[in-house]
Amino acid sequence: MRVDLNADSGESFSSWAMGDDAAMMALVSSASVACGFHAGDPSVMRATAALAARHGVTVGAHVAYRDLANFGRVFVDVAPGDLVNAVIYQFGALDALARAAGTHLAYCKPHGALYNAIVHHEVHAEAVAVALAEVRPGLPVLCLPNSAIARAAEAHGLRPVFEAFADRAYTPTGTLVSRREPGSVLHDPAAIAGRVVQMVTQGTVEAIDGSLVSLAPESVCVHGDTPGAVAIARAVRSALDDAGVQVAAFA
């Protein structure tokens, strides 16, 4: 049994620091690196890619709406053609910096409001899939199952890779509880670690109402900006090791 463990990375910006990428890189197998639209800048992007390369961690593009002020967590009603170009722009910039740092982009994971929107927003899901298919045919895309982006990715020859979230609460329908709701973000490392083992070995997770939701994740995300992220990732990695689950990149 194996699973990928991914973290959102490179989310600092100029003199503003976010997360502990150096510590996280020793624990995860994939790093989704911010591309400058919600966080990150050219220097941060290159340094994060180089850090991932040194640790043998696979790098993906963490594309977002253009929304530095809100960390990419607010929906932007951008025209589909503009969103296509925005995704291509972000992917291309990070790809060039990653290659200069000795690695390359192996997947894409939309961020924040864009990630949540394209679960249901057919037009924006189509725009993201079109953009990625134009720049990298067959690219893996991290997403939720039964989502608009999963369907659009398949339609454009991309590979949808289903993801679960270690530190986020689930609704009974298998979507993420809004960050505006109480209890949406989990913080207890031991409880989160046990939850991840259940996701991977049993294919279920307890929703916020106590019901069980079926999952089949190829990758599990630990958010790098969650308070205590390193302790959470360390507990998850240790619990997976103890359960005999190999942690390895999907891409």
C-alpha cells in the first residue's frame, strides 16, 4: 500500500514568511509550489524548487486566482479566456524557475478558492483543463473526486489524481467544510494522523456530522500554512510508516 503526501509550499512573499518549507520537505513526497498569484515571488519560487530537488521531492504548480490580498481564498469571476492565460502564465513561470533549480513540474494543483470553485464551476474547470492540456498534455491534476475539474481533465487527456486533506473537515457529500465555518481546520496531530491512516487503509473519513464518507486518495495534503503544520506532517508520516504504508510521489 502506498500514498503520496503533499504540502502547499513556497507561500512566502518578499519579506513576508509563511510556513516552514525546509522542515516540510523532509516529510512529504510532493510539493505544490505557489506561482505568484496568491503567494510566492520569483526568488521564493526558485528557492522552493531547489529545496524540493535537494530532498528528492516532486514539484507541482499551485496555480490560483490573481488574489495576493486574500491569499487566493476569494472567488474571482474572471473571464474563461483570461483564466486560461493566467494558468498558463503561472505554470510557465514556475516551470522555468524549477528547471533552473534542477527539477521540473510533474503535476498541477489549483489553490484555495480556485480549487473549491472548480469542484462545481464547470466554466472555470474547463478553462483550467484547457490551459494545462495546452502546455503539458497528459499532466496529472490533483483534485477532489466527482468534481467538474476531474471530468474536464479527463475530457482533455489529463490525469485526475484524487486527493484527501489531512487537516480539513469534510461535509457529508465529500467536499471540504468552508474555512468560514467552525471546526473546518483540524489541529490535533495525533487525531489527524489516525484520520489519515483510516483514509488510506480503509477508504473512509468521518464527516463533520459524524457520518462516514468514502475516499480513495492517491495523495493526502497537509497544508503548510496550518498552525503546527510540521508537527502534523511528522505525526502523519510516522503513523503511515507504522501502518506499513509507503509514502511515495504519484507523479
